[in-house]
Amino acid sequence: MAGAEEQPDLFPVSGVPAGTTLINDRCLLRTEHDFRIVLVSGIVLLQYGVGDRMAEAYAMVSLVQQGWADQQDVARAFGYSVRSVRRFERRFEAGGLAALGRAAGYPVRRPRRARSREQLVRRLKGQGLATREIARRLGVTPKAIRKLLTRLGFRERPPEQLPLPGGDPNLSAIPSAPTPALRPSPGAPNRSPARGPDEPTPVSGDLDPADRRGDRLLAYLGVLEDAAPLFRSGVRVPHAGVLLALPALVASGVFTIARQLYGSLGPAFYGLRTTLVALLLMALLRIKRPEGLKEHAPGELGRLLGLDRAPEVKTLRRKLRRLAAAGQAAAFGRALAQRRVADRGAAVGFLYVDGHVRVYHGQRTLPQAYVPRRRLAMPATTDYWVNDATGEPLFVVTAEANAGLTQMLPRVLAEVRALVGDRRGTVVFDRGGYSPKLFRMLLAESFDLLTYRKGRSRRVARVRFTVHATVLDGIPVRYLLADQEVRLLGGRLRLRQVTRLMDNGHQTPILTSRRDLPAVEVAFRMFERWRQENFFKYLREEYALDALVDYSVVPDNPDRTVPNPKRRALSAQLAEARAQFAQLTTEYGAEAFSNPESVRPTMRGFKIAHGQLADRLRQAVARLTTLEQARAAVPARVPVRAVVETDVVKLAPERKLLTNLLKMVAYQAESDLMHRVAPYYKRTTDEGRTLIQSALASSADLAVTPTELRVTLAPLSSPHRTRAIVALCNELNGQPVFFPGSRLRLRYGIAGRRTERTIS
């Protein structure tokens, strides 16, 4: 009823009163005037003054020890760290309330060690004394000595490896007397893999592939740098279909290049080759980060590597950290790109360059970048990828402080020139790289360009557009195009402009220096830039491209300049003042337009009648002038150290670049398999990657012979898919490929299907 009183809610939502802090679902901390009250289930547990630190510490200890709340909740509610809460508990247990009343900081009555003791500690440590012995001599705890050594910058030397009698000098980290290498006994199945093509082969003394304790002992003693892959036969081994990608991975040269650059990880059961195989197979199995290994049985994944169990999270992180310490990720990516260009030279005639922004959600202060998919600026890191004409990635470069495309293109093209030599390639990029001065530099460096025209330009008359239709790369295309010459930089730069007319009347102008291409191919190559966007989306969703491997940071250049925040604030005030001035001008003009001349025929009378509005307008003009002068006196850019209060840092790039390169190799292997299966599968364009991923994720039977590792995959979901994978297996069997680190040649097949056996 309209006149009836509104009925109150049956269950009203109750908010937290002001001055009340929730500890958990049954405990509250309420502040009233100068007192604080701790309530448990509505009953007062403790009451104390705001400045009483001893009572506050006792309240925290009581809540934890009586089981009303845990340390994390108490620390958050009272504004302390968890470490402080634990310290209060220890003090209370040791000395009662009196210990809680001790002031913060170093104990007053405890004598501090003289600075002369620092030299004594350094000298004793240099003599080789243990930390506990130094603490005993000085009468302090070993923890105090360790903290002092850390503060002094002392680093423990790694323990020296003594020569192991009988160690192989080619495997041991320490030179030793030459002795015969370990030789397997004749009765052990598949435990003496021989050398495969271009791949050094380790040896193993283990008899059982499921029990590798012997090799683990050798790695512990420092005489084994990588465990030899030993396989055992099995039926329906989970995820064994991923071994189908090994020929493409071996062909990429990733193992050979890594061995040349990194050499070895030192004595280890999981050496360089095993680590790379594990990371690549993880990417293809969509185990997107090391933490994903927790969801898989180590024994099952180990069978794919020829080991008793796969490396676990801490081990894999430690290997990545050791690889990153070598600082060879950039050289690794350059060598991979050179190998790819040598294999796919025809596809690098058009090179697509674009940036991908990785958002950062940590606690560090990092430069911000605009994130298009979220439409706002956020702390982030920008990587610039170079893809070939088919959308396949070649290499990636991390930008310094999220530098724009116009700043990064010269650096990227320097890498491209080192890859393609004197060939004249065409660089395709979006509007972010639009700069006529940059265009002149590209042409002088023997590069052609293809990009969108940015900014306002004269519309092309409708009558100049003609229909262009053809088939390019197997794709039928049809555009409405206009072709003309344009001049930039006051006529000093002449380029070709191809404009596309859309059905809604929108015109898209494209600039290029390629006058030898038909207009329809110019438009097609420009619009194919979306392949790179699809590549970013695919890697972000399937390979976790944006995931951080670690949150470690390294010092950044404190002298690099950033936009001055003071000038930005003045610009905002200036924009507001201009808007106010425009509004007052509009009001004053409207009053002048509607002024009745019969009442106020002179301007003097008009000004007298609108004196207040005129005064406001004069004040707006004065404020506008003052702000313009103030902004002109403030520099547009300042060093970043003048803006950031904390240390100037950036995310450590090495480990992330290395994992990006490995994910790129895995993606390339997936693409190579898709191209191989394309002649046998009609829907490759739409479902090719889904087909390959289904095959890689399937189970398979493993059969081991003295010379072969036979992988028999389970049939796929439909006969036509199975036939396509059978044809792929036949192609892979035509080339001799050995499992990395062994002499076992890989043979592929499908259960219940006949595959061709190539004799070589």
C-alpha cells in the first residue's frame, strides 16, 4: 500500500561499528576514547589503555595461547608482524609480564660488542673456524655471529670436492687420475645408451630403470653431470603421447645450442639435457609453471624422461636459477632464431613486431604501462616479439622501463639484421611505431615498412576505390582499395598509401615503401598482423606467458628520466582552469547575445550589469596565466630517483626470458607437427592445434629394444583424426631421430593401425 509504512528487513545487514577491528569470526578489538577492549563471543576478555604496550602484548599472547585466534589474525588486527607476536610469546614464557614490559630495541643493560670484535670475527673466519667455535670463544650465540658475518658481506666458500678414486675425468667436476669409465654389464636391459647423432651420451651403472639410486649416488659424489635416460616397457603410460614432439624439438637445435652455451650444470642427477627435456615436455603437456608438478605423480612423468621420477618443484627452480646465473638467455634466444631463420628463410620476408605487456601484481614499485585488454595503466613489463609471415615467433626482447615501439624498433631491427644478413626485409608493425623520422631511418637501414597511418588524414574520394580479389596463402580475399602516393615530413619522405574502404564507410589507410606489391597483398599482409595478436592470446592462455617465474628484482638505472609528477599535477589543474575559463566565456557570450538593446544600448551598461560575471572571468584568466607560468618553470621529465622513494629496481629478466624462449620452442614444435599433418587433415586451420594437443596428451604404450624406443599411441576420438596421426607417425618415422642423450631411435605408431616402417 502506498500509505503504509515500509516494512523493515527481516535480516538487516549489520556493519562493523567505527573503532572496531575484526580479529576473526568470534573476536573483536574495540577502541573507545583512550581504552581498548578485547571481546570474545561478546564477552570482555581484556581491557587496557591505548599506550600500554605491556598490556597490549599480553592481550595478543592471551588470544593465541588460549586458542581464540591464530598468530596471523592477531598480528593483522593489532598492527604487528607475525614475528613480533611470536617474540612476545617467547618473552612471556621466559619472564612473564615483566618481560613483556621491556622497551623495543636493543636491551639497555646488555653490553654491545665493540667494533674491534668485527675484525676478530673476520680473522677467525678467515682462518677456517666454524661459526659455532667463534660464538663459543666470544660468548655469544651462533646466530649472532651469522648475522654479523652477513652484515660484513662475508660469503661462505663452497666446499672443496676431493678427487674420487675411480671417477671419470670427463664427468667429474674435479680432475682426477684417468681411470676406465663405468661400463654396463651385458645382462642389463637398455642401460648402455650409445651416442646418437650430434649428441653426447652419458653412461649408467644402474640395472633397473625404475631404481636409479646408483646414478643418484654418483651425482652426489660429483662424478655424474646428467643421468642417462633408461626406459622400461609399459602399457598405457599416461601422457606418453607427448614424445611425438621430440623430433621437432631435436630439429629446433635447442639441446645442441644449450650445450654449446651453458656447457653443464655441474655434478647433478638432473643435468642440463634432462632439465631442458623436462621443461619442454611440461610446456607441451600444459604444466604451465613449476608449481604445476605438484598435481602430477613424479614417477609417471619420470618415465617420459627415462628416469625413475621427474624433478620436483624445488629442484626445477634451482636448475632455472643456475641457468639464469649464467646470463646466456639473450645469446640462447639469438642462436635459436638463427637456426629457425636458416630452416624457414622464405617466411622471414615479412617480419611482424609488436609488444606484449605482462602485468605485475607484486609489492615492488615498477614502471607502468598501458594494458590494452584492461584499458588502464598498471605496473608491468613489456616484451617485444618478432614473428615471421606465418605468425611463428622468432625471438623476443624485453624493453627497458616499458619503452615504446618507436624506441625499441631500432634495437629490435639490429637483432633482425644480425639474423637475416644483407637481405632486405619488410617490417610490419601497428600505429604504436608510427614516426616519419623513424621511417626514414628504416629505409636508410635497408628495411621496408608496412604500418597503419596514424592521425588525421584527408579522406579518399569514393570513386577512387576499386575491388581487388585474389587468393593469398590459400585464403581468398576481397577488398575495396584505393592506391596513391603521399608525402610526409614536408615532402621529404614519399610513401605509398593503400586505403581500404569498409562497408560502414570507414577508411583504413596503410603506409608502405613496397611499390612492387599489388595493393591487395599490401592490405592482406597488414591485416595478417592479427596472427601475432592471436599468438599472444594463445600463449597467454595455453602456456601462461604472463606468469612470473620468480619475483626477484635487480637494480635499474636511477638516472633514466620519467614524466615529472609535479608537472602532471599542474597540467591537470591547467586543464581544469581552461575548462572553467571556457565555461565563463560561454556564459558571458550568451549574455551579450541576449542583451536587450532597448534597456542597455551601450557596452558600458552591459559591463555594469554583468560586473560579477566579468570579475569571475578576469580571475579565471589570471589563474590560467599563473598556472601556465608555473608549469613552464617545471621540467617535463626528471630522473626516476627523484620520484621513487624506494630503491630503483626492475624484475630480474634472465629467468623469465629463458622460460619464454623454452615456451617459444614448444610452441614452434607444436606448429611444425601441425604443418606436417595439414595434408592429411582438412580442418587444420580451425582444429589443427586441438588435434596435435589431443595426440600429445594421450596415453601410449612404450616398447624398448636395444636400438629403438617404440611409442604406440592410443587411437583418437574419431577415425579421421586417427588416420591423420597415423600419417604423421609415418612422416616422423622417415627421419632417424634419437631420444636426447641415448642411442634409442624413436618409432611411432597407433594401436590397431599399420604404420610404414622406413629402413635406414
